[in-house]
Amino acid sequence: TIGWATFGCVWSRNVCIVYVKPNRYTYQFMEKNDFFTVSFYDETYKKEMSYLGSRSGRDCDKVKDCNFSPVSIDKFNTVSFKEAKYTIVCKKIYFDDLDNGVLEEIEKRYYGNEPYHRFYIGEIYMETNSLN
């Protein structure tokens, strides 16, 4: 799960920007793949979202623990989940690290000894509310 995302328009393209720290398990997947998904879930999955966000996929099979059903989006070589209410497929078009010009108050609150986030700008290629 990610907690930070932004939607907008960059270079005349509709984009989603996500932020991932290099010490997160998700980071390796973001680095090695050209596409990523951002999925949204309704309130009935609040408990599962909390679980997914508080555990690392390095240590357990979070998807199995939550009884989620992966759905391959073969055209883009990526995955979402049957339980998602809405999924957006994005193609990475840019990335960079948030390590320049961070206000001191933000640095103290969000980083301290932690690494800075890397942000990925993904052009929105597909949106769907049905992956069944």
C-alpha cells in the first residue's frame, strides 16, 4: 500500500505520481518494472488495507493473509486485485528522489534517519472498475 499519490497533468499527459521509500519492499518492483498499478478499495477492506500497510512483503505473504485474489493485467505485465473497486495502470515516464529542498520541519517529521522517498510519474494508460 502507498499513502502518498498525486494526480494531474505533466507534459500534456494525464499522470499519477506515487512516492516510495527505497527501504520498502515495493521499491524493488517499482525499479524493475515499466508499469505499475494504483488500486482503490471500498471501506469493507479497511482492515485488510491496515494489515497490508503495516507489514512487509519480505516477511510474509500479505496477499494470501488477506485472502486477496491477484489479477494479471497481461497487456502491461502488471497485477491488481479482484477486490479492488478501481484500478489505474500507469507507465513510468520519470522518477527522481525527494532529496533536495525539503523544508526542515518536513524533514524532521517524515525522515530523520530514514531515506527520502523516490517519486515516480506514471502516465495513466488504463482505468477500470472491473477486473473479475
